Amino acid sequence: MTALLEQVGEMIGKMNRSEKAQILQWVVSDLGDAFPGIDSRSDVCGGEPCVVRTRIPVWTLVQARRLGVTESDLLKAYPSLNAGDLAEAWAYYRTHSELIESQIRDSIGAHAFAEDVERHLEENTRRHPTGGSRRLGG
């Protein structure tokens, strides 16, 4: 147990029932939208909500399901996942749909941009096969 938890334990021991009830209400309120199977950390996938123990963003699973991938296929494709992980991801999406939809849009936009750049580079290479230092716009 951490020192902080020990201090909290000592403080709770000194509280009356009403004070303990208030603390409990605060904790329950704070954890009301908690998803133990989903974690957002700035050092993992840029802070995108991911399934714990993995680097699999929730938006990836949601988009795959939207595109017709079954849960069974997801579990085969991602052996580190289990059915409970998927249930957590779907529940997280239901309560954080705006965030997940935004991440899906950003991903689709980034993918389309990358394809445009790749296509432009290929066209530029065909037009100038000697590998000259032509700029993309030129």
C-alpha cells in the first residue's frame, strides 16, 4: 500500500458515518465512467484510449466492426484480446462516441492524405524519372 493510501485509511478511520458517505459519493461519482479494460496514456498511441495490456486503440476495433469484421475475426486477428476486452471497448464507445468518431475521422483523413502524397510522388517520379529535385507542387 502506498503512503497516500495509508494516510487516507487513517483519515477515514477518524471520520463519522456522514463524512464517510460523502467520500464514498465522491469516489463513486469520479469512477462513474471508469472502464477498467480501457486506458489512455500519453506514452501509448498518443493518448488514444486503448485496450489495457495492448496498443490497440478502441477506434480501430470500432471501425473494424463497422466495416463488417466479426468479433470472432477480431479475436483471431488480435490474439492478445479476449471477449471481455471487446465488451469493454464497445461499452467505452457507447459513452465516448464523440471522441471515438473524431479519432476515426482523423485516421481516415490521415490515411487519405498519405495516399494522396504517395500518388503524387509516383506521378512526379513518372514525369521526372531521372530523380531530379522537383518539388511536389511543381
